[in-house]
Amino acid sequence: RPGPVGARAAGRPLCVGDGGALLASPGALTARAVDREEALIALGRARSALEESAAIKASESRFRALLDAEPNAILALDEHDVVVWATRQAGTLFGADAKSLAGATLAELIAVPHDFRPAGGTERPVYRADTTGHRADGTLFPAEVARTTMSMDGQPFELAVVSDVSWGHEAAQIRDRFLGLRSHALRTPVP
């Protein structure tokens, strides 16, 4: 049986205590180095995944902020016309919390028209129609709805944009009153 491995330099031992045992098994050192390198690689992958996740969350936050800045109600609908998600403005328009709109059907929010008209000649057509909206408190409002199909996470869905067009009706009434008064004034002779 061979004796312990040892070395001396200038009369002093190079290895003290268990140092000689380490020299006796260079394979153990190599295995530890490989384990350390694999741990560093795994740590690097985890860090990259974390950074990618943070970038996706930041992108989603920017997208949500843009959607929330839209003055019209935006609803994402599944193939059964059930609301999957809604913008904050949708909650305001329908008089409910936007999150509570998820699960509602489009027919619960608006009178679903059957006379959609195509708008614009794009590769993804948009269909518009005039309708009536239903608020949570039971009040009704004149609305316009625009629908188009999209894909999100590989799943098809419809996007519906609902606009309150009350101001348009009010403007038309004011215009009609003005024209009626003007017409009357023109027919009345001036003394």
C-alpha cells in the first residue's frame, strides 16, 4: 500500500492536515468544479428567465395603460360572446367594476344587433352597428358597437368596442330645434 502523498519545499510541508487527502483525490476537485459550473449555468438561466418575465410584465403594463386611456369600452369576447376581460372604461360605461364584467354575456350589456355593417377595407374587417347599452342600474343609453376578430395566445377571440353616443343624439336634438326655430323665423314675416 502506498503511503500518503506529500511534498516539501524549502524544508516545509506544502500540505497540512487534510490537504494531503485533497491531493490524493484530484477527481473530487474536478467533480466539485463541474458541480459549481453547472450551478452557475442554472443560476444564469434563472436570472435570464426572471429578466424576461419582468420585461413581459412591463410590456403588459404599458399595454394595459394604453387600453385604459381609450375613452371607449373595450371587451374581449370568447366564441360564445362571453366577456373574458374588460377595460376600466368598460366598467365606467356599464356602471360596474371592470373585473365583474368578466363572465357576463354581450347580450347582458348591449342589445346585440344583427345588422352589422363593414367599416373600412382592412385585412381584418371591423363591423359596426347602432344599438342600446344596458347599465348595471337598469338605465339605457344609445351606443355604437364595433367588432373584429383577433388572436391572443394562439386563441381566437372577438374584440368589441362600445361607445356611448348620447352626445350625438343630444347634438342632433339641438340641431333639429335650432333648424325648427330658424325655419319658423324665416316663414314669419317681419313687420
